[in-house]
Amino acid sequence: MDQIGIITIILLAANGLMSYKGFNNSLFFDQYSFHVDRILINKEYIRMISSGFLHLNWMHLIFNMLTLYFFSDGFESAYGMKIYFLIYFGSLIGGNLLALFIHKNHGDYRAAGASGAVSGLVFAAIALFPGMNLHPLFIQIPIPSWLYGIAYVIYSIYGIKSNHDNIGHEAHLGGGIVGLLIAVGFFPEAVMQNPLPIFLILIPSVIFIVLLIFNPNVLMLKGSFSKVQRKGTIEENYLTKQIAKRKEIDHLLDKVSKGGIDSLSKREKARLEELTKP
């Protein structure tokens, strides 16, 4: 195993520190997590990056950091800090952009985690290291990288279509594609050396994204996702949310006026502070 690089150390530390603070401070987590309305309406674009350093729980954090560690092994020393840095943050932003596009009418949609950035590193490694085998989830049987890549893409597309779980498939797929494209952009010879994995990953991914752009309903299954998409514009959703927010504030303030601030629970106090901050 090659010596761990400085960028990897910084990324591991930043993810660990921010996630730990988020675990213990819900206001901090809410302030920096991915939140559609806060990004599109309040223009809090920092969330596009900061959300990638927050995680939902220890398991979420550990899994992403282990994947980051394993796939950074040799990557930074082989291709340099600049390319490694660009792949990581380009994939993070690319994954969140795809999530933002898909959920632009889902004002309450929230997410967190480094999965988009880590997926970018995984797919970049698939493109740049021909013949590489993977051992996902500590499975001892080696899986060819091209097979893992195409299975990952199919699973992500199905996850986006079905909307049956809380996994950010959009960020995974978007981050993976961006990471692969950045890698190929810097090293175009990889297309000739390793064409099968690259095209098996890119072709279905690009087709899916093009269909989403030009006809979003083509691949959407009937259910909660499509119903939410038929809601009004961002502005209409925002007004509805503002009314609900005002009602919640009035309820909490009414409780304070009757029994004092101590009548609120710790969670209610935190919620009131969040709702009334500028």
C-alpha cells in the first residue's frame, strides 16, 4: 500500500470533524446540508460543497471514508494533488448539480454525504486502471471494474426512477460520471487503453440524463416522485412553505406566551431559533 497522501489526510479529517459537529449540533447540520429551497431560493450555494462533508450517522461516515481511503491509495501519488483535488470536488459538485436538477421542484429535499465525490474517485479509477478488480463491501471474490461500473449505473438509474429509499442515487450517478469524465479529459489515452468500462458506464448514463433533460416524465415511475413533480413552481412552493413556517412560529410563540420559554422542549427551542434566524 502506498503512503497516504496529504490531500487524502485533509479530506478524511475535514469529513470527520464536520460530520462529528453535525452529529452533535442539529442547527449546524441544517445550516450546511444540501437543501433545495435554501440553494435555489436563498442562494446558499455553499451547501453544494459543505453538504459533502456532513454525514447522517457514524456508519454513513465510516463507509464513505473507508472507500475514500482505499481508492486514494496510489491515486494521489500517481496523478498528483491537482488532478486528485479536481476529481474529488468536481464529482462532489457534479453529483449535487444532478440532484438539484432532479429535485428542483422538491423544495424540502435534503441530503448529505461524500458519496458523490467518492463515486467520482471510484469511476475515475475504473477508467484509469485497466484490468482492475474491486471488492465491494469487503466481498473477497474479485469483481471486474467494468462489471461493477455498469451494475452501479443500472442500480443508480433504478433508484432514481423508483424513489423507494433514502439513498442519494442522483449524487452517486452524477458524481461518478463527472469523475470519469475529468479523468478521461486529463488522460484521453485511457479511452483507447480501457474502452469497455468507459463506454459501458457512459452510454446508459448519458442516455438517461438526456432523457431527463428533454422529457423528465419518460423514465419516472408513478408514485410519490412524479406526484411531487406536478406541484407548482418554485415560487409557489416557496409561498406555501412560508405560510407553514409562519404557522409553526406562531404556535411556538403562543406556547411561550402562555408558559414562558421554559415550557418549550430542547428540540422546540432549537426549532424556534432556526425558524426565526435571518
